[in-house]
Amino acid sequence: MSSTVVSTGTRPGTLGTSASRPDGVAKVQGGFAFSSDMWADNMLWGATLRSPHPYARIVSIDVSGAYAIDGVATVITADDVPGKLTYGLIVQDQPVFAAIGDTVRYSGEPIAAVAADHPETCQRALAAIKVVYEVLTPVTDPEDCVSGIAEQIHPDGNIFRHQRIISGDTTIVGAIQVEGTYEIGMQDQAFLGLESALAVPDSGGNGLEMYVATQWLHEDRKQIADCLNIPEENIRLVLGGVGGAFGAREDISLQVHTALLAMKSGRPVRISYGREESFYGHVHRHPAKIWMKHHADSNGKIVKIESRMVFDGGAYCSTSPAVLVNGITHTQGPYKCDNAVVDGWAVRTNNPPCGAMRGFGVVQACFAHESQMEKLAAATGLSPVEIRLLNAMETGDRMITGQIMDSVAPVAQCIRETDAIPMPPPMSSSADLRTIPGGTGLTAQPSNIRRGVGWGVSIKNLMYSEGFDDYSTARCRISDGVVTIKFATSEVGQGFTMLAQQIARTVLGVDDVFLDTIDTQVGSAGSTSASRQTWMSGGAVQAACRAALEKLFDHIAAKNSMNRSELEIEGTDIVDRLTGLRVAVHAAIEGVDIDCTEEYHHPATEDMDENGQGNCHVAYAFVAHRAVVDVDPELGLVKVVQIATAQDVGRVLNPLSAMGQLEGGIAQGLGLAVMEEIIVKDGKVRNPSFTDYLLPTFLDVPTVEMVFIEEHEPKSPLGAKGIGEPPCISVTPAIANAIRQAVGRDLPRVPIRPYDICL
Amino acid sequence: MPVLIPRNVDELVEVFQANPQAKLLAGGTDYMVEVNLHGRKPETMISLRRVKELTEWSVRTNQSRITIGAGVPYADMEHGEIARLVPALAQAARTVGSPQIRAAGTLGGNLGTCSPAGDSLPVLAALGATIHVIGPDGNRDIEFADFMVGVKKNSLQPAEFVHSVSLPLVEGWQGYAKVGTRNAMVISTASACLVRDSDEGFVAIALGSVGPTIIRAHAAESWLMKSTSLRAGSQLAPSIAQEFGRRVAQESRPIDDHRSTADYRRHAIGVLAQRLLTRSFS
Ligand SMILES: Cc1cc2nc3c(=O)[nH]c(=O)nc-3n(C[C@H](O)[C@H](O)[C@H](O)COP(=O)(O)OP(=O)(O)OC[C@H]3O[C@@H](n4cnc5c(N)ncnc54)[C@H](O)[C@@H]3O)c2cc1C
């Protein structure tokens, strides 16, 4: 594997500069076509009928009423699925539609879909479908699944995965012990661009073309093809404009429904969810309950960790087994620890299905271990910074999975650099009341407010784990003076299209780089998740560009009698190091035809054994957060004043974009700390709208002071680490710890609600 | 669907009388949510946008009253002259939604919807607003206390509409405070408006989101007026403020829902009452 990095130039648009995004201007001006803006001639609208019950047997479905409505083209149910009746990323246990005789297992589960000439007609058609349910008592307590007393609600059972980690000497007992039970609520990804897909059937009826907002085109295609029972080659998937993802577009939502409606009606069909349906249509962050006990010696050095984690996966598997493994393998956090006993379950209930969300299991584990570190600091008399520095992990350490930390691991540096960031000034007694807790509600005076400071530090694995080869593919074509890059990497707003251009400009010494359509006409890129695309697809684009460059060098050396082995790119020239002869790249590529497709694979990982031992993760990234929070202890209202952070990024490829990832992640972690929660009662979502699912506003997000720790990661093709997930992970416990410090309460659960603080 | 667009109040009276089932549309920030999200299907709409009189406001200095048209948007109450004359209304207006919502949403719409969480309503209740209503039988004035009769229920008769709201200009202190789980753009979980007339030595406090209607805490008000002087220049003992808060909380009738708990709402309303009263003395 090549680990050299093409030198960082200051030439505009190259790596290391704040190159602008190819989609940026259109997005700001409102001209960008999101998947919900797509349109085809003769298009029908699709809509989905969903179960109002979290658990019920379907006695009968009568669709005749829907067909009687003018404008309804087709109605489909489980009977109309020609291929596989279920789908899923890891286990295919989620029905395309719940069938007669079978049960619905969550409130919102699809039962039928219609296609009609107008969205309004669709709504009437859905209302005309008669479903008779035998309502059953839902299983909603994950503990009942662990203990086995719950009714088995699926033939596969109620346990998605049970995995333990046994490491080192489990009999060791620490002089100092701290423990706690922590709870994390169900967070929503809350992307702004709602689910939408357009399916256009081939005229021959053998296949179709689909435009869909997704995180992984090839995986979607595989699952659609299986359900439709047609070869994958007969389906072309094109990326529809994606307005955010955060994990919620990893699973199939409306893809199969839209495709089936189009195939059956023979006409283009578009389905677009509204906000409420979106809450039912995608998986959420797992709610979890985590018990942890830390043993430390009398100096505060961690000697053993015990933990028990229960993740509520909801009705279907999705990525629950992988989320669980991420949770338990990150039990120790970014700290040295030889001995551990960890037991984890991911279980099936009649709650909404949960799966991938930014941080993927590590968010839950981190909230627990960082809450514990604060207790350990208190028990040892050390400061939050001292206890963390004392235990900070380093490269070469053995983790509780037996894996050796072989990534750059600047944990202590992250903590020190964060600590060095100046504190915000104290609150002024004449502060604008809108900027203190309570905001525009004007509930408090500065004298009502107490300030707290809290810490959180985290470790996050990068890429897919446990033996999965999540490779990426890219193609570089140089044709008659034009450089074109093609890949199937989902651009979900993270800026990969910009990065691909930066890489090509840097490697090839060109200024103009064209991007081909993002679709399945090139090999898989893997998913835009797990903080992996800069590393994986960045690696593939670099490899494809380098391969093309080699061919260009062959050509140019022969043509201009240059020394082939001495050629290099300098700025926008090809230079012969021996003779000093130079040719401008833009001139060199005139009349040239080069076409290279390359795959990038990360080093292989392995499954873990029954004791949770194995090299299951590819690489890791670290970050520290310090939160300064103002709290109104009497009303329980909170204002996060400042987040200071130093993040291990390997190398900054685009400063502006990196800053955006950190600020956005911090806002999302803040949301989980103090307001974002899908409230589920008796299996039903009580707040499926932005009226009551609260996201941070401008008055809620803090000032962010950031430092990038740039220690190039030798394993990474560009020297850079994935930076998408870490910002949202340890900021949540940092804020919780700050609130705890301000009010002197335990607060074992996030989101922390006003009444948790003051009642 | 027909949309009727009257150009003045007379035309409005006429078209509404001819179409008593029609739905009035002001800023649409409540009603369009009903249409788009909750499947409400109006048969006829009457747009109020072109009725200029409804968007006007005026002060009658001899009577010390301000009259604000039903079509005045929050954006116009947040700053400027209305804000100077009725600061509690400005504070309440500032808490409503986002700038876009405040540019469109109106006082008449807040009264039309009559939610216990409507932010202008505690201000109207505490100031003892009079609602000027026009209908087929002519004009009538309704005291706010008689206007809001239940959760999202008002006492408007068919084909009646709110023309304007009349508020006294009070010498003294007034303020609005609202608790929500976010620092802006949030539905209130508890809110209160306190008006202290330092000429008359009078206090009024009205509570939002802690009962089916806006609640005037009359018992706490009279206790306070008996227990301490509210006139200009007097002092407030902290124990009085605390006891006032406790008594106000007792008069609230909150519920548990997905936004909060009854216990928290009762607690929060007491804190708000105590703080508003204290603020009125500082
Ligand atoms: C994102 C968002 C945030 C919001 N935040 C808040 C908030 O923080 N606080 C708050 O109080 N409200 C909030 N609202 C609700 C809404 O903005 C207010 O209630 C606003 O006052 C409604 O006014 P409107 O002119 O838009 O009413 P419309 O939607 O036009 O009408 C509402 C109702 O009143 C009736 N109506 C309108 N005018 C009259 C009249 N002159 N006479 C009789 N009936 C009439 C209509 O027929 C309808 O039934 C929010 C709404 C949204 C969408």
C-alpha cells in the first residue's frame, strides 16, 4: 500500500486548500435538484399504506376500494413481490410489505403501496384500502428480550446478537471502583432532504432506471434486484440529489416499493416522503442502557472495566449486530485497559427499527465511559484532564479485543491542545438575555445562572469491520484534453465531489476536472458511512489518477524524448528532473486517450471469537471536547456557551470543509445531549414532526474553537483520517458532564430534560 | 376551491355572511399546517391579506388604549412603537417561531386558533384585552376572559371575525417569559405574563400552557395585593415573591404530554411568576 502523499500545494483547488464545492453555488441559490425535485414525463405518484399498530396480525387486506378511485393506476401488496419477500443489510428479515396472516411488528410498517395520477389521489386510495388487524400486545422492553420472558415476535427470535468480550485477568479488583447505569434516548438523523426516489421502467419491461437519494448505490441495487427477481445488470441506479444522510439512508426505505410500482404500472413512479412518514420510513439511533464499572488502582490508573450493554434494535435487524459490536469494542474509550468483561445484547422489540446513525454504537458507549471518567476523577481527586491524560491510549497499546492500536493515536495531544484553548469570558451581568439559558423566552437573569465545564474524549473506528471488504472503485479518463473522474460514491453533502476534484487536480496537475454521473455504471464505492469515503473513495480516486498519470508519462516521454523515470508533476507542468525540460499538462493531454479504473481495498480485518477477541477494526480516530455550559438550575434550561475541541484528523484536505464537519457534528451531539429524542410510548412515536422533535437552532449552538491535530496517518492513502463521526461522539458526554458539574446531579440519561435538572 | 378576496371590512362582512362555512386565512401559519399535515379540506377560503384596516393599529391617548388590528403580524409588534407601548406583547411576539413565521403570523390568527400555548394570549389576558368582533349582527366587544373558552375554542359565532384587539396602556411594569426546551422557536411548555400597575398598585398574572385555557391566577394576585405594596418606589421581600410563585403554581392545571410533565409545568410556572414579580421591582 502506498502511503506517500502528493505534496500539498497552494495552487487553488488542490488538496489542502479550501476548494469550493461543485454543488455549492446551486445549493445556496436553490437551484440544486434534490431527489424530491425529480420528474419524468407521464410520471405517477406513489404512496405507502402503513400500520398504525406496533404489533398486530393482519387478518385481511381489501384493495378493491382503491382501484375504484379514478386515477389510481396500480396497488401492490406482499402478493405482488416477485422475488425475495424481505430485505435487509445484514439479515434479510424486513418484509417489503407485511402479508396477510403475518404480523406487523412496528407502528409504521408498510402494508401496501399505490401509484396514481396525483398525490391527493394516492391519499384517497390509501384511505380506501381496508385492512383488518388482530391487535396484539407489543413487546417494548428490551430487558424482557434479554431475559427471554417476552413473546417471540419473529421466527428469527428476539436477539439480534449477543456478544461478550473477555480480556486479560478478569479477577482483578481495583482499589477504586466507580459504577453507573446510563441511558441514551432514540435520536433521529433528521436530514433535511426527505426520502425520495424516481423509478423509470425500461420499455421492454425487463429492467429499470432509478434515481434515488441513498448512501450506497450498489447495495441498494442488490436488494432491489433480489426483491424484483431481475438481474442486477438490468437496474441502473443513479444518485438523486441527497440532502443529508447521517446513516438513515443505509437501509432500504422506499426503493423496492417505487421499483415495484413502476414495473407493475409500466410508467415512471416517484415516491417522496413527508417529514412524518420519514420518521417511520428510516431507522434511528439505538436507544441503549449501559451499566459500567471501572476499577482503578489508587493512583487512578484503570485496571479493569466491566460493562453490560443492551441496545434496542426495534422490529427488524438492520445493522444492529454491527452497532452492538461497535458499542462493546469501544467500551474502554481512548484509554489503556488490559482487563475487561463486557456483555452486550442487541434485541428485537416492537419499537421502531434502529440502525446506523453517525457514531454507530460508539456514541452510546462513549456517553457511558465518559460519564464514568468524571466519576473516576472525583474518586481519585484528579481533575478531568489529569485522569484522562493518566490513562490516555497510545499507538502500540493492546486493546480489550486483543487488537494492537496501529493507528496514529494522539490522545494525550488532543486533550492537551483542547485544554490550551482559552476559556470563554464569564457571563456578563448585562448579557443579552437571549444568549443565556431560556433564550428568547427571557426566563432568567444572569444571576439565576450557574456555569459548568465538562470533558469528553473519544475513539472511533473507521471503515467497516469484522472481515468486511468494503472496497471502493474509481475511474479516471483523459480524453482529448479533458479529465473526467467517475465513481459511485454517494455525495450526501459531505463534499466528496469536491475532494475528488482536489485529488485529481493535485495528482494530475490540471485545473479543470469533470465529474461523471454518480451511478452504478462503475464498480461499487461502498457506503458513505463509517467515516470512510475520504479514505476509501479518496484512495480509489488517487489510485485511478496515478494510474492515468503513469500512462500519460509513458506517452509524453516517448513523444518529447524525456526521461520516463525522471518525470514528475510540478504545479501544472510535467517536468523532467534530469533535464529540466517541462511540458504543460494541459498541452500534454491534448489528443491523448487514457482510461484507468482502480479499486482501493483497506487492510483485511477478521471476525471476533466468542470472547470478543480479534482484529476486527481497520483504523481509529480520536477527539477531545471541552464544553462550557450555562445552566438555569431552577428551570433546568441550558445554553452551551463554548465547545473547545482538538481532533485527530491525520491531515486537513480542505480546511473549510473540515471545519464544517466539526461544527455540524458538534451541533448533532449537542442535540442528543439536551433536546433530540424520538419519544416512543407503547411502541408508538409521539413526536413525528419538527414541531416536537427539537433540533438545535442558531441560539442553541455554541461557539466552536477547534484545533486540528495533523499527524499524517501512514495507513491512509491521503494521510487523512475520516473526520465525519468523531465530532458528534464525545461532545454529548462533555455537555452532560458540564451540566452535572453546574448542578451537582447524577443525570444518567441523555437527552437531559429540564425536569431531570430541576425536579 | 374558491378563494374570496375582500378589499375592506365591509366586503369582508358581506362575503363572510354569504359564506358562513368559509375559512378565514390570515398569515396561514396555523391553518396551512392543518391543510398540509392534518388533511383539513376547506371548501371556501376568505383571504384577509387585502383588508387593509385589519393591519392597522392606533393609539387613543385620551383613553390610554392601543388598538391593534387582527392582521398585524408579530414582526410589527417586536420592535418600534407597539413594542415601546406594550413591551410584554413585543417580548411574546419575539418568542413566536422564526423570522418567517413572525413576518406572516398575526394576532387574529393566534386568537382564531386559541391554543393554550398561543404566545400573545397570556399578554392579552393579563392586560385585560377587549376583543372587537364583527359579524352579521354588527359589532361586539368580548373580554378576553370570555373569548377563550377551551382548548382551541373561542366564543366567535358563525361568520364572526376578530377585527382588532384593544389594550390599556399601563403605567408600571409588564413582562412575558416562556419556558421551552430550546432557546428559540419552540412551543411553550409554560409561559406567563405579569403586569404591575404601579399607579394603581395592581398586579395581574396570566399563565399559558398550564391549563385548557389561559389562566388568570386571581387568588395569587389578590393575596399579593394584600400582602405587599405594588406602588412605585416600594420594596419586595424575597419571601413574598417566593410565596407568590407557590400560589400561582397552585392555580395552574397542567397535564402530562410528550412535551413535558405536569409536575415540571407546575414548578416552572411558579418560578416564572416569582422571577417576573422580582423583575418588576428591579
Ligand atoms: C413553525 C411554526 C412555529 C410557530 N411558533 C409559534 C409560537 O412560538 N407561538 C405561537 O403562539 N404560535 C406559533 N405558531 C402558530 C402560529 O404562527 C400563530 O398561532 C399565529 O398567530 C397564527 O396566525 P396566522 O395569521 O398565521 O393564522 P392563520 O393560520 O391564517 O389562521 C389561524 C386560525 O385563525 C383563524 N383566523 C385568522 N384570522 C382571523 C380573524 N381575524 N378572526 C377570526 N379568526 C381568524 C383562521 O380561520 C384559522 O382558524 C407557529 C407556527 C409555525 C408554523
